[in-house]
Amino acid sequence: MKLSNSILFQQKAYINGHFSDAEGQRTFPVFNPYNGDKLADVADCGVNETRQAIEDAERAFKSWRQLTGTERGQILRKWYELQIENLDDLAKILTLEQGKPLNESRGEIRYGASFVEWFAEEARRVYGDTIPGHQRDKRIIVIKQPIGVVAAITPWNFPNAMITRKVAPALAAGCSVVIKPPKLTPLSALALAVLAEEAGIPAGVFNVIPSSHAAVVGGELTANPIVRKLSFTGSTSTGKILMKQCTDTVKQVSMELGGNAPFIVFDDADIDAAVDGAIASKYRNAGQTCVCANRIFAQEGIYETFILKFTKAVKAQKMGDGMKENVTVGPLIEESAIKFVEEIVEDAIGKGAEILTGGKRFGAEKETLIYEPTVLTNVNPDMQVFSEEIFGPVAPVFKFKTEEEVIELANDTPFGLASYFYGQNHARIWRVAEALEYGIVGINTGMISTTVAPFGGVKESGVGREGSKYGMDDYLEMKYLCWGI
Ligand code: ADP
């Protein structure tokens, strides 16, 4: 791996300020999903390393919490600056282990770093409250304190930003963190650890324990009473397991889980803008984001025009190695991911769907993990493309007649993360925005993620919000002082 700053490439766990081997020097391999090349052999942590990291984090928490918000903010600011200075290298590592196009990786590093910048600033704005007493001789004061040691379990689709979105508010609040990155993409997490150390984040405040035994490490992170909070981003099924595991020690949880985003285009929409939004929302990261448009609904008056323009734009996508600058759609993360997409498309075809473009693996090589950007029509709610999170570059386009009908279809899912719609009528914009049972609504836009807004879902899509002025709340406890005078 050719990097300007080769020290960013680390294969060992980062515990208590040291890069260290796992017990017995156990390792697991990490591969480039584009060509299958082995990139690294990474330390394979188990229960003992996890426990050690938790205990170190507890020790570090005691002094980290004593710093002022401004002091913590200054260190975080330095971490942010180092991420920006090393942007190209961080993006390269990300594309190599994850497959997304370099341009998207650079975008992710900027997005990831923006959380560190934001919470560096927010660190000194953890305000309390005073409440008029209920008796003449009582004064009531509310203070906010860091929750304690935080465990973070993160996914492979955003190997960098899903870490900083949790760690930045946690550290700003005064918590210490133990992160278990995904086994498919641990290298971005370890590169962040290098920069954390350089920025002056004290030993034990930020720990990274890669592992190929997610359930074992997850078991310890959730059972250990020292850990006071679990922040998880991943599938709803794993999130449910982890929430259950957290009950015995009554840990607080933040959960960013799956989605099944509707993307609605009304008859009065700007069709070209809707096509651009649908492309951005659907095909970014080859369809592997939890806010990707999963079900596109086009109203009957514009259905044919939308389909025509959308399919043309989909055909213009460039597939290939994410390391090449003009590529827009890279490989899926692993064989099981592409098999799932194949199954879901087969299910739709078997039930009468029609392929307008795509519908198969790219190119001649059988072993490729690239799935062609695909558009399906003649789809209906009995198909898996309606109910499952596709997590691949496949867009089913449903036809609808009325606003009532499409709201019912859009909400007909246990998920409630992102939703999108396009239209011009102001009264309807309000009605639809209020009727959608989702944590996030994109109105005439397909790009909704930003540091300054609260990201999170309702229903089975999660608990808690990340980013924005609310993002720190997930890492703070409220305490009230009832003061007799
Ligand atoms: P995906 O299907 O996107 O890989 P997962 O929910 O399986 O989503 O993975 C998200 C993160 O959760 C990864 O870091 C993974 O290693 C971790 N994980 C998966 N299963 C468990 C588990 N039983 N306990 C703890 N962590 C887990």
C-alpha cells in the first residue's frame, strides 16, 4: 500500500496508547473487495484484550473527564486537523479495504472529520440548568456529566465516519471509548488511532480492538459492568441482540439500525432534480448505506418520463476499481452481499418484475463482486425488494396513483430511518413530511447527511441521534442537585 504517511497503515490493536498484538499473536486477514488481494493480517482480539481495553478506558476516564471542555476541544481540534492533512492517505486505505470510489472515500473522510471539528466546538457548550425551587428553602440545579466508558461497535459501509460520529461526541463529553471495528474494514479505524495519539488524546481514552469474533467481543462489551453505554451502527438483527445483552447491566444504548427508505416522486416534481437525487441516494457506495433509496415510488402522470430519464442516468454509471478516478460504482463488500442482491432480484423476476438495465454481475469474470446498477419495473409489495433492505445497486420503481396510497405504502415497513420525496405543492409538502414515519425526511433532495443535523431513526431503525447540537446528549447523564439553604 503506497501512502505518503506510511505510519497510518497499522495492523495491531490499539489499547492504552500502544499498538499491540493479540494474545498468541492471532491475526485475521483483510482483503480488497475489488480484486481479492490480501491487504493485511490484523490482530484478532478476544475476551482478554477486550477486558483489558475496558479497564484501561476506565482508568483513563477518571482524568479525561477532569479536563475542561475547552481543553478536550483543543485536542479534538488537533485530531480533526490531522485527519484533513492526511485526507488522501485515509481515503486510499478506505477504498482499498471497502471498495467505494476514491472520490466517495475522500467525501467520507471529510464528513467523518466534520464530526470531530463540530464536537471539538461543542465540548465547551455542555450547559446545565437552574430550576426555580419548589420550596422557599430549596434551590435546584441541573448539571450534565459524562456517562462513563463507552463501547462502540461500527459497520463496514462507512469505516471512518461511523467511528468519528460516535467517538467525537463521546470524547467531547468526557467519556472514554473502546471501539470494535468490523472485521472487513479495521484499517481505517487503526489509522484514526495513529492520528488520535499524535493529536494528544491520552492513552486509554481511545481504544481499538479489531476482531474476527464479533459475538465474543460483543459479549464482553455488553456484559462488562464498567461499560456504561453501547453505541452501535449495523443491522437491525444484530442491534436487537445487543440491546438484549445490555439489559442485565442496564446500559444506555444508541442504535443506528437498518432502513427501508421510500423515495417518492409526485406528478408536480422537477423530474430532472428527482433523477439526480435518486441516483445520488441509490447508487452511492454501490447502494450500501442505511439511507439509500430502497423503494422508488413514481406517480402515474410522470412515471414513464421518470423511468426513461432515470434508466438513462443509471446506464451512465461507470463500474470498476474504486481506485480509478472516473469510477462511480465499485464492488459490493463480499460474496454473501452480492448473493443476497442476486437472490432478491431473482425473487422479483420470478414474481413478474422486468429489468430495464443491469440485473447481473459485471463483466466476464465470475469472481467479481461488482453488481451492475439495476432498474426494476412491474414491481409490487409482495416482492422482497419492497420489504427487505436491498443494500446493493438495485432500484425497484413502483407506480402509484394518490398521495394517501403512497403514504400508506411508504410507512408499510418496521423501519423508519430516511425517506425522500419530490414535489412543489407547499401544502402537500407539509402533509407528507408530517405523515412519513421516519427520523429523516429529504424534501427535493437525495442527500440528507450532515454534521449539523440530528441523524437517526424511529421504529426498528434505532434509538438516539448522532451529530448536531443534540448529538452530545447520548453521552451525557443529567444530575440534579437539590440544595437546601
Ligand atoms: P452487517 O450485516 O452490515 O455486517 P452487522 O450488524 O452484522 O451488519 O455488523 C455491524 C457490526 O456489528 C460489525 O462490527 C460486526 O462485527 C458487529 N457484530 C455482528 N454481530 C455481532 C454480535 N453478535 N455481537 C457484537 N457485534 C456484532
